[in-house]
Amino acid sequence: MARVLPTRPSAEALRKEAKALLAAQRSGDPSCCETLRLLHGFESASDADILSADVNLAKAQFALALDYGFSSWPDLMRQVEAAAPPRAQVVRENGRVFIPGLEDYGFGAGDRENTVIASLAGAMRVMGEDYSYADLMGISGAAFRLQFHQPEWCPSSPHADCGFPCGETAANALPYEFVNHWVRKDPDLFEKARSAAVASIDAGLPAIISSQETGLILGYADGGKTLLGRPPYARDSGFNAYGLWIEQLRDARRWEAMEETERSGAQHANGHIYYCLVDARHSAVQYLETIAAEFDAPVAAHLRRAADLYREIAETHLCRECPTNIAPMPYMMKEGEVWTQGMRDAQAAILDEAQKIERRALAEIDRALAAMEQPESEEQ
């Protein structure tokens, strides 16, 4: 069976594929023979003859190109170049080099709370790629996830790179290769990462910077010495996270035993996690409605029912009133106000209702997945 190029083929991946084909031939692996048999002189050769032949990398590349339906390796590479993902516009003015297009792009403060996914979506936006924040929240699984750090309440619980790697999953779905540079306070590593960021901007590719949260590097000044960017502002997951969150919100003794500083920190974590949950479930609605349009019934029907249930979670329950009233941050409290046990009990009741509906939503998604696997004649 002839090979088929992906929508966005990678020249580097094809070079590795050609090297793997050559390595297979030299190691005596007969799986390479079907492709190598496309070469002149090998058309009628046996597997043994092909495996014992003198094959070099150029021949392996030629055979691979023929298998992909091209007349030569250069023709294949030209197709790869033509299908290469776009680069963003680069502006050079007043001593600055930068990629425009995200001047009005907000994230990490009540809007696109997942800064890892928001940074990837922002990068795709300036590249002209059709991947929205909701798309990447859905593709990565972040739209359907809840994590809650135990035993301490940590505001980083929803972070995309904690627990299940939502950030990596989203990045792997994009038509770009990401290269990581770990700095770890090492001056040499920092210089290498800085140089890579500058080169990336020059090539029209935004760079992503991540520590506790994630942001975008969109330019540089002073010849690259200063980077210009858009900064943002052990966990239990899933229904176990819901259960622990609800249980601990209702545990009056837990809160009475806390020092004021500890209670304030837990209140901050509670608010941030709640706002991230609201943001995620709104993204789930958008994502499910978008992909439902790509399927026929009954898959689409299950996905739309799941979207309706997530809308009920987000609008009827999590946002039955302003989320900052349900789960206020310490700095939002007016003078003399306190985060009372009654407020925590009320939030726990909202979360309890939300998790019940979420089970029904996930059941609809399971039914959609099952329907995708059924032959057409078996669909109901």
C-alpha cells in the first residue's frame, strides 16, 4: 500500500523515515522490501536479494519518495516546503523586532484561565492557524478535567502541565515542532534559550516561556538582549477531586483550626481553581458544539447533549451568580467581610450539583465514542 503524506509533512520526519528504511535494510528486516522494490532493478528481486544489496541513503530516499507518489526525493521535499505551516509577520521598528497581532489578547485573569493552552492558542492566532482556545482546551482534555492538590490547597492545581500533561497533548496536536530549553538558573542554558527565542522571532515563530504560569515571547529589543512578551497571570483529578473539594469545603473544623495566613492562602487557591473550572466548562461547550458539526447522527446528537449538559453546569450552577461572589478571593472581600462557613457550604452545594451533571455529560461522550466505532448499519 502506497504511503500518504500528512497534511503538514515534516522534512525532518521524512529524513528520519528514510534513515529508518536504510537501517531496516542493513539489519535484514524484510519490512523494508516492499518500498525498496520500487527502485529500478529491484522490481522482481526477492527479499533476500534486496536485503543483501548495496543500498545507500540516497537510494532509500528515492524509494521513499516513489512510495509517497513522487518522481524523486527533491520533488518530495518541494511538496513538503509548499505545505509548510505559515510564519507570522515580523515587524522591525525603533530598535524592536516583534510579531504583532495579540495586542488585545487577554489571558490568565478571568479570560482564558489556562495559561498554557492560552499561550498555544495565542501563538496559533498570530500564525494564522485555525485553532481557538476552546479547540485546544478540548483537544488537550483540559476542558473536561478537574485537579485538586492534596492535602494542601494549591492554586496551581489546574495547571495544564501538572498531572495529566494537557499542555504536551495540545502541542502534539499542532502542526509545529516544539523545542524545549530548560534554564534552571544556569547562565549558559539561559543564554542558549535566549538565543533560540531571538532566532524563533526572526523566523516569524512566537516562543513560549513557562514557569509557574505560561506566557508568550513575541519580540526582542537591544539586539536580542531584552525579550518582549505577553506574560499571564501533587494533585487529585476528576471526580475524586470534586469529592475532596466538596468534603473539605464543608469541614468547619478544618477551617477553624487554620491560622489566618493559611486560611487566606486556601481561599486564594479555592477562588483560582473555581474560576478555572468555570472557564474550562465554558470551553467544553464551545468545543463539543464545534466538533458535533463534523459528525453525522447519532454521534452528533450525543455530543450536542453533552454540550447542553456542560452549558447547564457552567451557566445554571457554576455561574448561578457571579463566580467572584461564590468563591471570592481574599482581596475581593470588603473591609469587615470574612469568608464564612455558610459561603463555603453554598459553594460545596453548587459543586455537588455540577459533578452529578458532569457524570451525565461524560456518559454522553462515551456514547458518542461508542457510536463512532459502530458500523453504519448498526447505528440507531
